[in-house]
Amino acid sequence: MINDFKSLLVSACYFIKLIFIPKKYDVVFVSSVFFNRGEAGQNLLLNPMIECCKKNNLNFAIFEETDLKGEYKHFIRHNKSIPFDFISLVQIIFRKIYNFIYEEPSSINEHYERDIKISNILRVLFFKKFYSKVYITLIWNNVTLWRSIDSNACIIDYQHGIIFKGHAGYLKDGKPPKVKSANKITTLVYGDIFKNLLIDNDNSMFYNEKNVLNVGLDKPTKDVDRILNHKKKILFTLQITADDSGNNLRKEFNEQYVQIVKKLIEDNAQFLTLHNYEIIFRHHPRYSVTQCPELKIENDFVFFDNKTPILDLLDDVDIHITFNSTSSLDAAIKGIPTIYVDMHNPLSPDEIFLNQYKYPLKDLVIKDYEDLKKLLTELKNKDTYVSYCKSVHDWSYELYQDFDESKFKNFLLETINFDNNNS
């Protein structure tokens, strides 16, 4: 079960020392190690915020959680991070005990009720001498624990992917999950579209101008004219994941997905070969060799690349294909059009990308296996391709605005100073 004993030992030493030795920070960053997708294991989302703390001489810590089974062992830890492994292990033990005494939670709200009890125990055992004014998390990582430690701290969830109406982690049935509203979470987003979507569609009025802040996103951009070279390379980002691997619905979902992708390639193999296309498949970061079905395609024009950073892969392709992955937004920033596959209902791009986000190229959607050939033929026209590239590039800035370091810094310093003035 435990993949990295050394990290577990380091983690145990840190948190056991906390029982006796106080630790006080201005900011604590919390995330899973699978977000470390940059050079030397950098967390590309949190990195600009970490650099901002350094520039302003703020005392900070980085907690990194990993999968103790080792599914994410290929992700490099941040060299300044504190492994959260020991606390994760204790949480797993307590959850198993809770599930045995009561029953396993089946919803986000039920998970929250369980986490309250466990967090209160952890606070008493390990965090009585731990202090921080601000916690910045991804996927609201352990926000119930941080709130149990300090009822007055500012706890932040920084957007890690897409936000849309119907997202259980942000806004479902017109209200946020209880874990966010009860813990008084502040949300940082990439752009005004996401901010307005949360505020305008929240019937509970939890999301508002004070607790939803657009700070943008630090994404390397590229002059759109530099990619108009027709290399005939296509990046296909896959969405086969090990999430809920014990659930038969997830297993069936993955198997259907694999069959659709295989048939899409097989039915168009002759066309793709004749016109010298290359397809690079990229697995989702949470893909598991042991828990997910294999996508086995033996055509000479097909390659798999799970090691090269996705932004580097995008630099070397002209077209991107996916079902509804956020990689389509990464592609758009670089001026690369995405062809969406709308043949698997749970992953349909229709509601989110076409309806809510207003993707400008509504015709670039595969609804039948023969559509791929038709769309690639259309994109061979240089004038059409150039127009599409500029359209998606412009669209990307409506969703992903540049990271505003000044706005983030002012928010951070005001929050910390307010805490100092009231302590």
C-alpha cells in the first residue's frame, strides 16, 4: 500500500514534532503531487503564487499529498515540499474505522460530515501548535481540516480545471457543496467568465464579489502565427482515469470510451495513413495501468507520449482532439483548434464547451465516425485553418486571463495584515 517509505518517514517526523514544537506561517500551499507537471516537478498552478510569497518575504510551507498506493509515483515532488503522507495514512485509518462503525459516505455532503469528526481528532493530536493565516488549496484539499485548526484563517480554493453549472465541486443544483459554504472558502478563478458563472448561478448567494476573485492563470503563450506550419500532427488527450475504480459504472464508462476511440481510429486509418497524419495519444494524469483498460492501437501513425509536458506537446502539433478535456483550453491559448468528440454522453462537450463557454468553432464536433475525415479535410485549407487558429486564440483569453501578480499580492497582503491587526 505504501509506495514511498522515505517520504512517509519524513512526513511522520514533521507532524510528530508539531505535537511539541510550534510552527507558524503566513501562507500554506496544499495540493496533490499529480499537479507537479512542470520542469523539475514544479506545480505550474501554484508556482507564480509561491514566487510572489518569496518576493514579499512571506513565510510559507508547501504540503504535498500523494497516492499511498503509488499510482502517481512518476510525478516528482517539489524539492521544498513537506510530504503529507503521514496525515493521509492516519486519515485513511480513521475513515475505515468510521465506515465500519457507521457506513461509507455516498455524497460530497456526507463526506464532509465524516471529515469534520476526523479533522477535529487530527487537530487535537497533531495541529494544536500549528498556525497559518492563509491556506491555498487545489481541489479544496483538506479544507475541513484547515478550518478546524483555525476558524478565522482565510482558506482558498484555486481553480484547477473547468468550472461549470452542474459541477459537483463548485455549483450543483444552484448551490455550492456544503464543504465549501460551511468552511467559508474563498475561490480564486482564471477569468471573469468563471467568476460570473459562479455568482450569477448560485441561488444560495454564497458566491459573491468578496469571496470570488479573478487572479488569472500563469500560462506560457505563443504567437499564433508561429504554429501555422501544417505538420499534420494531432494531439489526442484521453480521459481514461482510475477514479472510483471499484465502481462498475466507472469500469463500464472506461470500456465504452476505449471502444469509441479505437473504432474512430480504425474507421479512418486509411485516410490518416494516405495523408501522412500522426496522432499522439496522451493519457490523463490519473490514468492507471493496473486499474484502467488498455487502449491498444497498432497503426504506424499512432504514438503514445505520457512523459513530455503537455504544453511542449502542443508546441509540436497543429490540431487537438478530445471529448471534453480542459486541455482544449491549453490548446486554444496556443492558437490550436480542438476537434471535440461527442459520442460518449457523460463526456459530451455540448453543454459545457459549446453552450456555457461558447466555443467559437461549433462545427468542429465529431458525432459520427466518418466526421473525423471530413473535419480534417476542412482544416487542410490554409485560410480556414488560420481563421480557426485566431478564433480559438481570442476565445481562450475570455476564459484564461494572464496571472495578475499585483492583484494576488494585494489580496494576500491585505488578508495577512487584517489578520495581524485582529490577532
